[in-house]
Amino acid sequence: MGVQNVFRDEKVAVPLFQTLFPEAQIHLTESAASGIKYALEGFGLKKNARVGVQAYTCSSVLGAITAAGLTPFFIDTNQNLSLDTEAVMSKVAHIDALIVTHTFGFTADIAGIKAIVPHLPVIEDCAHALFSQYEHRSVGTFFDAAVFSFGNGKFPSLGGGGMLVINNPSLNERITKRLSTLPRPTLWQELKQIVKSYAKAVMYAPLPQWMINKILSERYLNNRNKNIISRGNQEFKIYKSIELSLSAKLEEAKKNAVVQNGNGTSLAQMLGRNYEFLTADPNKVNYFAFVLIEEERDRLCRYLKEKGIMSGKHFQHALTWAMAYGYALGSCPVFEKQVNHILTIPCNYSVSKRDLNRIAHYLLEFRNINPQ
Ligand SMILES: *Cc1c(COP(=O)(O)O)cnc(C)c1O
């Protein structure tokens, strides 16, 4: 990455956009959450209008809804951790817009939901779902707008940035105008970002992370991601350094998604009926993570940690976050039951076949000791 390029102000061409979203207009944004905010603003809803959203999501999504002057309205999820179609049906009269999340890259019931909300503006949250497909079409092409994230812990992880995909021409006009008024990050911010992403790249390289997490206490790990993320007041364009790296990084991610898909499929085969996990069939998933739904989640997490395998309790604070945004206890029973049972198992492109076999071995060993 040449620092001098950060000064240039040309638009960067990303050929993959044409393949993934042939009909859409693409805008790069500072984050996926800010993309949600701009799309919601562009819908032109009245103040405090209700946006249907699942509670099992990133707190920054809820922050984006309120930053747009709107109110989250929580709708329950299904076994695949995405919006439950029946629940959408029963709540549709109460909402003015909807966010459909492809959690962990596993596609939501797009056809079912589309049939219920033809009259409402909808955003697809594809923060986990780059290269996932629904009926042979890339996610992000099915509703008015979609967001993707390149932040830390996303696929690909570029240390920040996001993408807003617009499929509705009149919405695009309003959003283009709005985005053109945003300031660019200052040179100082650009430089800080380059240093930060370099440090993160070293720290989050697969092997050191593996070791670091082994040393960190469970208490620290549980509390690390508790804070609510709100970027409501942060308004600027995507970092130039991220924009410049995007084209190459996305090509790389496309290949990595194929490897991950192989990893996820093979882990699913090895675990068979011994575990409950999210499955992709008949659609295509990027296997950004392999997701178990496990009664004994916390014990399993500890067991794997002892073996040097780092699993993740993704969005483990989602209930606390949702309550901070007005969630009423009992309103989404499936979500409340599942939120403490979700464990993500590493299956990303950097996990070797040998490690994958080891992971499956210990998972099956745990199951032997703790039958379902
Ligand atoms: C991380 C995340 C976001 C927000 O992405 P940012 O680029 O960090 O704003 C939105 N939705 C989901 C489901 C996420 O996990």
C-alpha cells in the first residue's frame, strides 16, 4: 500500500461488483452500520417510524436505526438465526420498514419474506454474507438496498469499511446526493488507519490469535464485546487505503470463500447428527463461521479452549443490547432461548484440513462425554 495513493481522488474500479450486482449501484461507506443509516434516511419515513429487525444482530444495527431517527421493532428468529417468516407475517402491520439479516452468511427466507412485505422498504444486512447465494443469485440483490461490511471479524476483514448496494433507482438518487456531502477522512486519520490495520493484521493473524486467546481469561473474553457500538455521529467517507485495497482483497476473498465452503461442508459431514448446526442447503453459504446450537455451549467452549481451539460466543450480549433499545422480555421467545446456545467454530480459509479433523475429533469426544 503506497501511502501516496491516499492523496489521489480517483474512483477505484472493482470488477467483482459487476459480477455480483450487475444491476445495482454501489456506494462504498465508512461502515455497514452507516450504510444502514443512509438507506433508512433515504426511505423518507416519518420520525420514530418502526423498523422491523431481529434481536440477534450487531448492536451497531440498532444504533443505526436510532441514528436515522427511527425505532427498532424486534421480530423473532427461526432455527437458522434469521427472521422467522411467520413472525414477520404476524408483525407486518406494526412496521414501516424491514431489515433482513443473513446471519453468519446463511440466507434468510427471502421468497417468504418478500411475499409478505411487497409494500415496505427493505434493507438486506449482508455484513456476514459476501459470496453467499440464494437461488443462484448473490445476496444483496433482492430488496431496495443491502449492506456489506469489511470491518474486523467480518469476511473479508479489512479493518473497516462497508458497501451499500442500491437496487432502487429513486432511492439511489437521494443517497448519492447525501453521500456526496460527506467529508473525506483527514490525512492524519488515513495514516492512523494504515498503522492500525497493520497492527491488527499482525495481531489477528490466525496463529498468534490462536495463542493469545488461549492465554486470555474467559471473563475477559466474555466482556470484551459487550459494549454497544454506535456510530451515529461519525460521518465520513470510506478510508482511501481500504478503498484502494478493495479490488484485490475481494478477489482473494472470493477464492477463500470456496475453501471455507469446503471446510464447512466437511465439518458438517464429520459431525453428522451429533450436533445441531446451521445448514446451507439448498443455497450457498460463504461459511464465514460454522455455527453450532448447543445446550452445553459454555462447557463446550471451555472444553475446546483447553484443547487450544477457540470457539466464539458471537453476539452473546444481544439480549442486553436489544433491551437497551426497548426490547420487551418474552417478545421473541426463540431468540431468547437460542442466544445462550450459539457457538461459532473456526472453519475459515486459514484452518488446515488437519486442524479441521482435530476440531471434529474433539467435538465428537465432547459429545461422547455429554450425550445430547
Ligand atoms: C458487524 C455487523 C454489522 C455492522 O458492520 P460495521 O461495518 O461494523 O458497521 C451489521 N450487521 C451485522 C449482522 C454485523 O455483524
